[in-house]
Amino acid sequence: MGTRVAIVGVGQTHHASRRLDCSGVEIIAEAVTRALDDAEMTMDQIDAFVIGNMDHFENINYVDMWATDGLGSFLKPVFKVTTGGTTGTTVAACAFYHVASGLFNTVLAVGWEKNSESDTQAAIATCANPILERDPFAGAIGPLATEYSMYMKAYGATEEDAAIVAARDRNNALLNPYAHNRMKVTVEDVMKSPMLSYPIKFLDMCPRSDGACAVIFAAEHLAKKLCPKPAWIHASVVRHDYTHFGDLEWQWMPTLERASAEAYKKAGITKPLKEFDVAELYLPASTTGVKWMDSLWFCEKGEAPKLIRSGTTHMDGELPINPSGGVISTNPIGATALIRVGEAAWQIMGKAGERQVPNVKKALATGFGGCSWSDVMILGADLP
Amino acid sequence: MKVERVAVIGVGQTKYEAGKRETFSELVFEAATKALKDAGITIKEVDNIVSVSSDFWDGRTISSMAVQDAAGAFGKDITTVEGDGTFGALYGMMRILSGSFGVTLVVAHHKGSESSMKGITNTSFDPLVERSLGLDAVTSAALQAKRYMTAYGVTEEQLALVSVKNHGNAMRNPLAQYPMELTVEDVMNSPVLSSPLKKLDCSPVTDGACALVLAAEREAKKLTTNKKRVWLMGVGHCTDAYRLGDRDLADTRALKDAASRAYEMAGAGPEDIDLAEVYDAFTYMELMWIEGLGFCEDGMAGEYMERGMFGLGSKLPINPSGGRLSANPVQVAGLAEMAECVIQLRGQAGKRQVKGALVALAHGINGMCGQSHCVWILGK
Amino acid sequence: MLASWKEEVEEIIFPGKISVPYFWTVGSTLSKWYALIRDECEIWANRCPECEMVFVPPKIKCINCYKDLNEWIKLPGTGTIETFTVVTERFYDPKLHPRKAPFVYAVIKMDGADTGLVHFVGGVSPEKVKVGMRVEPVFEKERNGNILDIKHFRPVS
């Protein structure tokens, strides 16, 4: 079997709507420097690199080549992986496989985006099939709005249920110095915010941000030496099952169901709500924070509103979700899913500052993007 | 330390040509289907997929999405490498070595004729500095060619020999785009694009797709016969600096580093290689990479080429497939080289068969002027 | 390998052009470099305190040690042509090239630095350009804070 792998350091930039002080390479260097500091490592201890972002946001071809100065990859191994919104977890999984393969001992994974450099919606639109789907349906919000409408119709979920999620994540962000949007909101504020695409309102939806995240993965023998409480990777599962938006089953979130079921099996998790101590979930809109509770097997189908209203997923509840403030507070797209992994790792390492959940032994991180794709990663304080 | 070995058990390629009428998905489906058939398996036996694609060349954000279903993504773990196919194969192998997967399908596609080479390669230059100068793959390569020629006294005629050899080799490869009987004079008389590079010094615009099926040793032995199996014995990758001015463009240090990692892992040296497919995006590159891979001293490849070395009948044939000069589907190219190595090592290369070949080398590049390299050693 | 029914299908080509405007942030390091080019017609570099390597264009971190680079030095501006290429009319593309062909690109090893700058060579006919030629920068009269503020490099008189 493969080498066991742990995260030994994480670095993030202070995410913002526009980082006008930093070029793309500088923003990467900021995150990389912080990750090295966090792990108390120097650049010469890094064996290999993997980087990801979404090309059309910055229009730079061969980003892995262009990023050399910021990454520190001069005369070292590097390549790029990219899969839309799931890029961050794709990058994390890639770094994991580098080390688990036994070919590399320490790998630096970087996800980044400077969304301020382009018109986000225009750049995303080209992901849809140019002939069939681009004109009517493309962009991030259409599919998400449709999906929640179906859930509302099928199970009686409400806009207010989603507003509770929005308020939860946004208020959590107040304790996260790296978050882009840090605002105190009430459920009423969310309900009153302008409608974007029914039923998703302005405060329900994620921003676009400039930011970067760097995570250092290490092989077992090194992880134990480098870090007092490394975050061990217990499972990594990916399901990117769909290509056309028209093929989706809208009442539930099939890829997340399948990916999480498989991941739980790998990690020996049978009661996710009880066994996880914290979850950093890629929720691009608050509505998904309602609907996808079923898909993560946290509750029975249709029971998500009850779960949300119970307070279980709030900071003082049994399974805090998104102590970092989540995606609706911070969204540098190529980094977003990696930030979920980084934040989950910090929770295990005990480095999550004011947003630390006590005694985290098992953490869940997810990625989302493209045509309803899902990535799931499970981290643990104990060896897998 | 590797736990077990990984083999290539199937290869599939489309014909390489310009102006293909199939869509990206259709090309991927064609290559993947052929590879599965060659391996004697179905998509069911594949448990994970690495697709290789580029948002720029495809003109789509999340370009991998366009080919997911054609690559058999449903219900499987899938990921996408953006870069040359050799890096995709590397990731495919690491996923197996991790113990998480047993059979990886690696598939790359490219339609150069649907895009603009100059514009797209220009975007690999820093928008804050060099991009506005209008540099692209050809003009930057020209800078490197001139530097290499100046450093070692290599002549344009020596470069032309590479074009003659490779287009000639392509006459024996039914998949190649430009089989041609050329003379050195033909190459020297072709129009100059950016000195010293002439049209016949440069690779063409190509469409095509290629797929490899990789399997862990235990799976490979279960699913296929010894005849089909070719082992991935060693791999290494390494990048040089980004700005052209940060490098001595004649120095192949990154390639040497990648090659030494691959040789070490394989427990082999340059003298053990029976044939090599190297990334000859331009004629001068073949000469530089031959030297960087340790097949001869720096600066000497042109001279050896004049003496007949590296041809099909020689001790170390380079680019028996016809090379990238005869077909250059970007991103796909490195994977196609690996496919050629597999075909050669299995003894299936027909008229271009290198007799008694037991160990082969495939080499991919990424970025401009061969900034990053990935070297593979394959063996029977 | 088209299935046979496809031979009779009318092929529709759907033209598409991606048009997304971009606004790249120049960042602290290059902004300082370009401000000096624009305002003073001076080319500066930065130096690593540890390995002492001097970089132009300036870098954010040392390529060897990954240290921060805070020491800036002014370069004389002159340099030596390390390599060059003459772009012909055949290859000229008005959508891409800011100069009409034939024109010359070169990598110019800058005096006082360990790296080279890529730019145009002008003020001399392309056939006369040689490796090893000594050159100096010519600045545009109107400058905006980008690489084209330098018009080209010309042979030192």
C-alpha cells in the first residue's frame, strides 16, 4: 500500500475583492511564504510542486511555468492540474498522490486566483457546451438557483432556511482574519437583500476574490518529525460525473452523495454527523448549505431544513460547518477548494485561531465546481 | 521506494492531421476506445482517469468538461493535467503507486487547427512584461536556436538534417501527418520565418488524440499477456527559470536533472537506451535534447547527425515515428511518444521497427523554449 | 474514424470568439520598476542579499534562495546581445507584433546584472545585428509605465 500522508503547513493570503498591491506571482509568493513559516520549513526542503487556477480568469497560459518565481520551483519538479471550481481539491489530491506514491517526500500545493483581473461571468460562460448550453444556461448562478427551486418544491424548504446558512457562514467569517467578506448579518438582512436569480439573493451568493492558498503535504516519516499535530489524509474521492447541465437529476446532488459515501467507506465513517468534529464545505451559495446536507448523509432526504434550524451546524453546535466563513465569504476560485482543505487541516493541527473548534479529531472538506462535480477529502488527527 | 511496478497495457491513437472534423469528445472517445481494445479490457476495468487538456487550445474554461463523458468519467475518479501528456502519464502512474487505484486511463486531445498558434503561445508570456513584445513559440525558439548555434558552432545544415531524417521516418508511420522525402537543400530553401528558423525547421499544426492504459503490476498480470505489457521503469521531471533572460538558452540543465532522475529510478543509463522519442518541436531542439539526455557531449549532436548517427538504421534511432516535426498535436505529443515506445518495444512498429529494442526513452516538454521537461524510460 | 451515417450529415461550423477584457495588476515589484522607467528613463534591478545575484526585470524573491529582495540598484542601461532573431515579413502578424517586419528580437545581457532583458533591436538594419554587439536603450517620448516605454535597444555609438 502507499505511503501515509499528512498536511504539515498551510498558508493563506488576506483575500480581498481586489489585491491591487499584488501581481499574480506576488500573491502566490505570499501564500507560499506563509505556508513555509507555518510548517517551519525552508524552500530547499520542498521536493515538488503542483499548482492550479482557472485559466480564463487571468489569461495566462502555462501557469506552472509562469509561476516559477512565486512558487520557488526553479530547477525542481512541477506541473499543473485544473478542473474548474474543484481545482483546489484537485490540487490537494494531486499533492497527496505525489507523496503517497513514494516518489516525493514533501510537496507544495498551491491554488490561486486573481478574479479582479477579468469579468468572472464572461470567463465562466465558456465552460458550457458552445452549441447546446452556453447561451441559455451558463454562469454559476443559473444551475444553483434551479437546483434549490426543485428542492423547495419537493420538500418544502424555504428561502429562510438558506438565509440561516448565509448568516451562519458570514458571521463565522468575523473570526477569520483571512476572509474576504467579514460582515455581521442577520437572517432578515439576507432575506431583504436584492434577488439575483430566484431564489438566490445577493447575501446568499459567493463573491469573487483575489487570493492564494498553499498547503504542504509530507510523507509519514517526515510529517512526524516536522509537525507536532499533522493532519493525516484518510480519504480522497472525486466524482465529476456530468458534462451537460441538462443531464443532472435536480432534486438531489448525486455526485456529492456518491463521492461522500465512497469517502466515508474508505475512512471507516458510518455516522458522519456524529463522527466529524468540523466540516469545511464548498457551498457556493447558502441554498446548497441546505440541500446538500442530505447529500452528505447528515440527515434523511428533505430533513435538511430541520438540521439547519436546530443549530447543530453553528459554531456552538455538534458539527460546526464553515468556521472559516466558507465560500460565500471568500472565493478566489482556483484556491477556494484548497482553502477548505487548509482550514480543515488547521482545525486538526489546532492552529485555527479564534475559529478553532475544540478537540478536532476528524474533519471533512469538500470541493465543488464545473457541471455539479464533487470532491471529498477526509482528514484526521490520528494515522489512517 | 516503489511498492510495485506499473505497466502500459494499451495504447490508442487517432491519425494525426490538420482540419479534423471530429469534436474534442469524439477524438478522445476514439483514442480511449482504441486503447481499451488494445488492452483487451472495457471501461469497467478502469478505475480512474487522467485527462490532459488545455483551456487555451480548446477555447473553453474547464476544458476537461468537454471530454469527461468520452473519457468514461461517470462513476470514476477523474482529474486533469494541463501540460504535455508525459506529465499526465506521470500523474496517472503516481495514482497507481499510491495504492488507491489499479488501472488508469490517460487521454490527451488537441485541435491545433481550431486555434491560433501565435496568439495562444503568446499568452504564455508574462502579460506584465514580455507579452506586449509579441513573442510566441516560434520567435522565442528562434532566439534559443541562435544561442545554441552560437555556443557550439552548430550550422543550419546540421539542423536541416533533423528535418530530413524525421520527415523521412514518417514515411513508415501511417499515423504521421507529414511524411516527406526531403533533401537538406529543400529545408534550406524553405521560407525563413524568424531567423535562423525556416518553415521546414518547425513542427506543423496538428489535430489528434492519444490514450494510454496504465496498470499496477498485479492488475496488468491479471488483465493482459506479457506480450502487451511494457513497464514504466523510470520517470523524472524538472523546470528551468521562466523568463528567457534568466536562462542561458543553450543550457539544458533542467533536462539533465529530469533525465538523471529517470535514469536513476530505472537503474539504467543513456548507453542502455535502444531508441528515443524526443520533443522536436523544432529541428534544433532535437539536437539539444539528444545532448541533454546524455546520448552525446554538449554541442556534438549535429556532427554525429552528419555521420549518420541517430537515423533509423543506427545504433540509437531518434524519433523513429517521424517526431513532432511530422506531427505536433500539442499536449498529446508526449503521450504519442510514449505510445510509439510501447509499440516499438512490443515489436509492432512494422517498417520502422527498431530491431531488438528492449529499452526506450520518451521525452516531453512544457512551456516555451523547453522550460520544463519530463523524461520516461520504458522497458520490456 | 467517423461512423458512416456522419458522412451524410451537413457539417455546421459554429464560429465563436472569446472576448473577455483583462486588467492585470502589476504588483509592487514591477510597478516600482516601471515607474522608474516611465519617470526617469532608468532601468533598475534588484539583488539577493544571500547569493548576490542581480535580476532584471526585478524579481519578487530570489530564484536560488527564495529570499525577499529589497536591495535595488540602478543599471547603466547598456548591454550585450546574447542572441537575436530577425522576424520576417512572412511571419509578421499585425494582430500580435507591435513593429512591422522585418524586425529584431534579442536577449540582451544587461551590464551590472546577471540576467538578460528581451526586447527589440532597432536603429540598425537587421543584417548588421550580431551576437556580442553592445547596445543601449532608446526610450519613447511618451511613456506609460510598461515594457514598450523602451522603444528598442540600439548599437552603442
